[in-house]
Amino acid sequence: MDMKTIYLLIPLAPLFGAIIAGLFGWAIGRRAAHCVTIGGVAVSFALSAYVLNHLLSGGEAFNGTVYTWLTINGVDFNVGFLVDKLTAMMMCVVTFVSLMVHIYTIGYMQEDPGYQRFFSYISLFTFSMLMLVMANNFVQLFFGWEAVGLVSYLLIGFWFKRPTATFANLKAFLVNRVGDFGFLLGIGLVLAYFGSLDYATVFAKAPELKDTTITLMTGHTWSLMAVTCILLFVGAMGKSAQFPLHVWLPDSMEGPTPISALIHAATMVTAGIFMVARMSPMFELSDTALNFVLVIGAITALFMGFLGIIQNDIKRVVAYSTLSQLGYMTVALGVSAYSVAAFHLMTHAFFKALLFLGAGSVIIGMHHDQDIRNMGGLRKYMPITWITSLLGSLALIGTPFFAGFYSKDSIIEAVEFSTLPGAGFAHFAVLAGVFVTAFYSFRMYFLVFHGKERWMEKGHHDHHHDDHGDDHHHGLGPNDKPHESPWVVTLPLILLAIPSVVIGYLAIEPMLYGGFFDGVISVNHESHRAMEMMKEEFHGPLAMVTHAFSTLPLYLAIAGVAAAYVFYLVKPSIPAAIDRFFSAIGVRKVLEEKYYMDHLYINGFAAAGRAVGTVLWKVGDALLIDGLIVNGAAKLVGFVSSAVRRVQTGYIYHYAFAMIIGALGFITVWLGARLGWFGPEVFQWVVGLLYPQA
Amino acid sequence: MTGQLLSYAIWVPIVAGLIVLATGGDKHAGIQRWLALIGALLGFLVTLPLYAGFDVESAGMQFEELRPWIETFNINYHLGVDGLSVWFVILNAFTTLMVVLAGWQVIERRVGQYMAAFLIMSGLINGAFAALDAILFYVFFEAMLIPMYLVIGIWGGPRRVYASIKFFLYTFLGSLLTLVAFVYLYYQAGHSFDIQAFHRLPLGMTAQALVLVAFFFAFAVKVPMWPVHTWLPDAHVEAPTGGSMVLAAITLKLGAYGFLRFALPIAPDASREYAWVFVLLSLIAVVYIGFVALVQTDMKKLVAYSSISHMGFVTLGFFMFARGTDLNSFAVEGAIVQMISHGFVSAAMFFSIGVMYDRVHSRKIADYGGVANKMPIFASFFMLFAMANAGLPGTSGFVGEFFVVLGAVQVNFWYAVLAATTLIFGAAYTLWMYKRVIFGDVANQHVAELSDVNKREFLVLAILAVAVLGMGLYPKPFTDLMHFSVNDLIWHVSQTKLPQ
């Protein structure tokens, strides 16, 4: 097989699985549906690993066209692949996590009537995501971008009978569309000024256009690069759920847990991060855009973390954690540490998928009760889930030697070295975020796996998912015992736990300092020195751990864990007291209402949109255009015609009279012309009037 | 045979329609359906050589036919297609086929007349797209109103009389001024109604402006552009499913086509001078109608408004071809692609609504809910078409909107900003409707009694789905036919025709 066939097979294998399971799932049954989709993704993963290895052992990056989608104005718009190391890394992450999720789904969805449909969707997602990361041009990027959005929409609303699910998927789609609105305009500017949408052409031309300005409002000139990059980043804000377009992600937890792990934690939501890293040759040219990216990321990293503290739904805790971690990645992008962002993207994909799947395993064990207040002491009953979740949490909070430690500490360090105006705030945000992350992660961990077995005493808590599909029972009874999940569920947990622990240690040196992204990610080392300075200070993964003991983040993480331990295992009266205090000063309300963003969007923008629509319809269309003009004109015609109608009386003598008058008139003109009362041209004119042919 | 392809495209469906009519009343309904299907199929097949034999390297008229018709006035039976019109002849024949299938069992009353009306209309519309003589165009353009008027007036809903008269008067009054313009041009062109001669005719600015106004009234009503759009929602709501399909898929395109064939090339200086008017009205259509569509409670009305908004993209695209002195065809070709795509997508949307209407006899969104529980296959198709209506990449709905926006950025960034709001509006009104109709628990007894699509409905949905996806994934064959004609048009519009 030549490489081009391999590149084609990688996305097409999952697409094939999706089509078979989707269109013929009813005929081939459950087993065949999961076999064909898992087979497709497995092929895809194996080949992706092969491609990565090929590139690591010195193989050439590939940039080529598959087919020409469209030609307009002499410009070719292609479907084509760019497979370099950034792509290869993404392909491996996507297909690996997808494979794990596929296997896990066998266990998680076994009772669901939409089994085949689910497998079809997640394979379709894998295809779309691969098309996104493998694109060599903006059109295909946009294709993949919206296609993953579509599958996300379909999967959030998978249980389409639940009103909350169909609300959440519409919301997700629309908020993403707001981001895409900016993204599309950004692409429009790229085409207008670069004359092409192929990455290679655009990136090569970018430096020439560094100082180009555009006038968007008379009297105000803007840097083309800043406007374009910010617009493109607006797209990333939608897809990667950055403030203020983050609102859809927590609600997306309405979807089945496997897709929360795959789409809403590990892969799709990182598309925005990937995109900005891919566009580094453009973003590097505008400090304005980078600063915007940095500040948005910092806000997301810190403020979304706060919300994670007060959540009681196990999936929502992890969801807010994802938001916060996406903020970290965005911060890294803002300080030009693109490779660090990609690195954190990778480590996060493993440990966050692990945490979500672990949460899913807990949910199975709890018989679809998701409220952590009803859990406790589960480590006795679900040992594999317990250990793997602990490993995932340790990786997330940045425990030395774990994957998250290397990537998160690198981000914090990079921000420290940045000289952008927003870096001060961002540094504070990511440091404070370390404590917050450790606190909410271990709050959840302790509440779920340690302490009292609270489902025995429940009854006073509402179930979160009482409206679940009819084939699920809800929650454990007081005398039930949770059980460890079947091997199809625990195997992916174990397989994801391994990279969550070791990948950081293994990959940091080659990925960040070993020239892995040379020629892929471009950094202007003169003005953005963070990466250079970090390289100078880096003395290997081991030295990084020893160094960590002399820096703040490690102690912040320890403090977070310790606080959670004291609050939720030793003295539960403390959080209750703090809660009362924060309730009293109103902070709790603000957090519960998620900073009132949903209110703003739903009661503000959406309601205003409907109000404007109603006014334009009822007043504009119905009253003014139809009422005044159309029906008015009709009434006028009616009035005139009722006057004219009187001429048509139906009496023959009236018509005869009119004929005689006419004939007399005509004779008069004729005679007049003959007798010379006026010139013959008048007669000619009248005849012409009556018989134009003559 | 290739010499008379266009005549076949016009007269095969008309003759088929007359044959169907001649078979008499409803006791022959069975055979009438089959005859109509054969006629529509033949009508479609004769248009395929137009694609196969089309010379993509030519901007000129192809498959030309020229015979004298009314020699006294130098009116000719002159036919021909170029890259601007060829797709619409094919699309029209295709849509007729879909309409015959769509009305197969649904229409039980006056079946023969129903089928005949659509077949005859199909031929007349092809005539309008293929005519190269202004009077011939006018005759076809007006004549097709009659079968549509009858379709709405006879097989329509309760307010069909109001709707059909509104439809007829609106469009008929609009086109009267066009006739005046044609007569004026006839004298200017030295007693010729040849459209291509009109194209070459130098005209002063005042004359151009007046001619443009005349064309505007005829074609803007047909498109329809804001604010002369209010006939469309009424017509759609009352029209039977087939009527809505043709109305949205084809007749609206005639209006847009009129701008391409007449307004722009005949009055280029005035078109450039007053482009801002068209741009403004188009952008109002996109944004204003986007808002209005959001609050519709009737599915057909919603899709009708969405059609107006999508057609706003078409008229916007027509005027987005110059950045300073730099000409580009992104938006114009995008607009034509949008016209074709809208033909597929709107026909599919109206057919889908028809499928539900046939079962529940309501178009109100509130009367539905949870349809997916009972009609999963239908729900999947409807999802695809809803996404196409929302302009999702991979469907045909994306291609046109994408390139109109890209073209608009080249002209004026703020035009593009307003146009791009359709990403949000389109998704909002379409998917919100989808959510309320398809998702959720079974809402009522009617929904509980629903049965999924039958084989005939499946066939129509599947063909339309292939068209929507095919054009979305590989639009190149569609645009390849346009390049030369569009470039030629743009070049002409950029030149002055003012007498030196």
C-alpha cells in the first residue's frame, strides 16, 4: 500500500462502518453493527499509528489533493490531506480514544434500543473529526468543523424523547453557529486577501500581508491579520467552548456518557485548539489577536473552574473541568506556546476521556443515578473504576510524573515568560486554576469513592434523570449494591489510564523541545520568547519534577486536595458553613446561575429575536405590506373597477349608442382630414392607435 | 435529434399533459398517473443530453433553434441555452418527475387534470428558460401562471381562492411593465425582439434606469424580493404539496433568472449604479425574513419564509462581482448554485411537510411532536433536508451560501456580515421547527397513529437526498457548465453601454 492509500483509508474506514451500521443496522443486528464500526476504527487507529511512526522515522509529510470539490473564478477548492506531525498526533489521539469509546459503548449502551444508530453516529464522528484534522485547506476544515458539530448535535439529542436533551442539542448547534459565523467571515477575509484557501499558499503569503490594513469603518483602519485571526478564533471559541460561547458544553452532558468522553472532552472540543495551532503562521503575526486569545483562555480557565466546585451531577463536574482545561490550552496558544497547547490537548484527551468513562462506569454502577451526593464508598464495589479514576484525577490536577503535570506546568511556565499585556492576569488565572482544579476534582473523587454509602439513605435528593428512556431503571435502592462494570467497560479504562500516567513523561522532551513540530508550528522567537526560554530551562522530565517542588503550582494542587479531603471526608460541616456564607453574600446564586449567561442568551437574545420576528411579521408583513399596500391596491382597483363596471350595463342600446358615438367620432376625424381641417398626420395617428400594424 | 432538444424539452411534457387530459375523468385515474409518469420521465430524459452535450468551453448559446413565428413583428421561435439557463431546464424536468410521484396517491380528485397541469407547466417553464426571443419568453413566462393558478385554486387549501388571486395579480401586474420594456427595446434594437440583440444595444442612463425598473417589477415579485414577497407564504400555505414544490423549486428561479438574462446585461450601467438598492433589499430579505421565519407557527409558512431568505442570497450574489476594478465570479456562481440547490432542498422540505400533512392534515407545528418515534426513516430524511436548509457543509445548501458570503467579503465586509447571519438564523428556525415536530415524546393521538413512509415516498425522499448530498459533496460538475457564461456576463456587466 502506498501512503496515499493509507491516508485515504484512515477516514474512510470509520465512514464505511458508520454507513453499514447506520443504513443496515436494522438488518445486520447489534453484534455485526458494533463489529463493523469497531473494525473500521481499529483499522483507522492502526494506520494512524503507522503514519505517526512513518513521520517519526523521518518520513515526508504529505500535502496533496484527493479531488477538486469545486472550481470558481479560477481558484480550485479541493478536498485534500495535509499529514504532518501535528496531524498525525491528532489522528492517533482521535482514533485511539474513539476505539476505546467504541468498545466501552458495547457495555454502556447494551440496553438501549438505539444501539446500532449510536455506533453509526460515533463512527461518523470519527470520520468527520479525521477529515477536520487532516484537511489541507480551509474549506475542508470548515466541512469537518460543521460535520463534527452535526454529529455532536445528533448525539446530544440521542435520547430525543427527553426535552432537556433536545433543548441542549439545539442550544449546542446554535451557539456553535455563532462561532461559525465569525469563522466563515474569517475564511472570507483569507480568500479575499490571500487569493486561496490552501494552507500552504496562505501561510507562505502571510508574512507579506503582515502590515496590510483594512478599513472596516470609515476612519478606522485595522490590521488585516488581527481581524482575520480574531474572526477565526471566534470559531474556535464556539467549538472549543471558550467564554462567552461556552454555555453549550455543560448542557451537552445530556448525551450518553461515551460521547461526552469522545466528543465533549477528548476530541471535538479541542478542534479549536488544533485549528489555532495549525494557523500559527498567521496568529504569530498579530499580537492583538494573541492577546485576545490569551485573555479569553484565562477567563475560561479560571471562571469555569469555579463552577465545577458547586456541581452535584458527576458528569457536569467533569464538564466544567473540561471547560477549564480548554481554557488552559487556549492560554498556551495565546502565549505562542502552540506545541504546549497541543501537548496538553493530547494528555488531556487521555485523562479526561478516562475520567468521563470512569464517571460512566459509576453511573452504570449506580443504575443511572448521576448525583454525587447519593454516592460514596464506591471503591469497595468498583475497584477498577476506582483506581483508574484516581489515576485520571491525579493526572488532571498535575501530580508529578503524571501526564497532566508535564503539560500543565509547561503552560504555567510559558505564561510566566510571556510579555503580552494580558499575561499578568493569565498567570494569576492559571495559578489559581490549579487550586480550583485540585479542589473540585478531589471533592468529586472523595464524594464518589470514599466516605459513607449514601444511596442507602437517599430519598431526600431528587434524581437527576427521572425522565430517562423507559428502558433504564433509576438509581440504587437502599439495599442494592453497586457492581463493577463488565470488562468492555473496564478495559478501556485501563487502556486509557496507561497513557494518562506515562505519556507526559515520555513525550514532553521530544514534543516540546525535540523539534517535533519543526516546520509545522511556527513561532516568532524574537517577539514571543517563551518557548525559547523554557527550552533553556528544561533539563529533562525528571529535573522538571524536582524543580516543581520549589514552585507554587505543586503546593496549590496539594492544598486543593487537602482542602477537599478536610471538607468532604473529615469535617462536612465546614463546606456547609462556607456554603451558607456564600449564599448569604450572593456568590452562590451567581455560581448556580452560571454567571447568568444562560439567562442572557435565552431570555435576552433568543427572546428578543422572537419578539423582533413577531413585530416584523405582524406589523411589517401583515399590517404594512399586505394591509396597506397590497390589499390597499386591491381595494383601489376594486373601487375603480366598480366605477368602470357601470359602463358595462348589459343593455344593447347602451352599446349601440357607444358604437354610434365612436363611429361619429371616427367619421369626423376622417372628414376633417379630407376637408383639410387639420393635417393628415392626425388621421394617421388615430388609425395607428387603433390598428398598430397598418 | 440534438438539433431540437430544447423543443422536445418544451413540447414533450406539454403533449403528455394534453394526452393525460384527453383520457377524461377520474375513472381513468390509474392510467392517467402512469401516463403522467411516463410523460414526466420522457421529459426528464430529453433534457439529459443537454448536460452531456454541453460545451463547457463556450459562453455562447447552445442547442439553438430559430424559426420565424410572427413575421410581421419579427418575432421568432428562438431557443437556446447557455451556462446560466441549462441547469434550470434540467432541474425543472427533474422537479416535475418528483411532483408526479409526490401526488401519486395523495391527489384523488381530478387526477388527470392535476397531472396535466404540472406537465404543461413544466413545458412552459422550460420554454421561458430556453427562449431567446423576448416575446416568446414573455408568452411562456405568463402562460405558466395559468396552470399554477389552477393548481392552487383547485387543489389548494381553504383560503386557496384568496391565495391564487393574490399570486396571479402580484405576478401578472409585475410582468406587465416588462412587456412595455420589451416593446421599447424592440424599437431601439431596430425592430427585433432578439434577447441577444438587446444585450448588445447601447442605451442612455435614463433609458437603462427605466428598463431596469420595469424588469425589477416583474422579476423581483417572482423571486420574491422584499417587500414584494408577501404573496409567497400565502401561495405556499394554500398550494398542494406538488404546487409548493414547483413554486419553490422552479418558479422562483425564473425571477432570479430574469435578472441574469435581462436586467444585468441589458442595463449594466444602471445595474451598477443602483446595485445598492438590490443589495439592500437582498440583505433585508436575509435578516428581516430570518427573524420572521423564526416565529412562524405553520411549517409551510416557515419554509416559505426560509425560501425568501435563501433567494435573498441569490439576488445578493448577483451584485457581488466587483472589488474595485477586480472582477470575480465567486458570488455570481455561488448565487446560481444556490438557485439549483434551493430547487432540491425546498422541494424536499415541502415534500417532507406534505408527507406529514397527508397523515395528520395539519401544518401547524403545535399539532406535532415526537414524530421520530413513529416515523424514524422519515425523521432521518427530514433531518438531512433540515440540515441542508440550514446550510450544512456536505449538503448542497452550503455551497451557494458559502460562495456568496465569500464573494460579498470581497466587495464589502459588512454585506458579508449581514449575509452570514443566515448561519445562525437558518439553523435557528429550521432546527427549532425540527425539534418541536420530530423530537420529544409522542405528542398526541394523531402522531401516535402515524405510519412511516411508504415505498413511493421513500423513493422521492431518497432521490432528493442523493441530489442534495451529491451536489454538496461534488458540486464541480454543476459549476463547470457555468464558468464561461458567468464570466461573460460579468464582463458585460462591467462594461458601459452608454452611447459614447
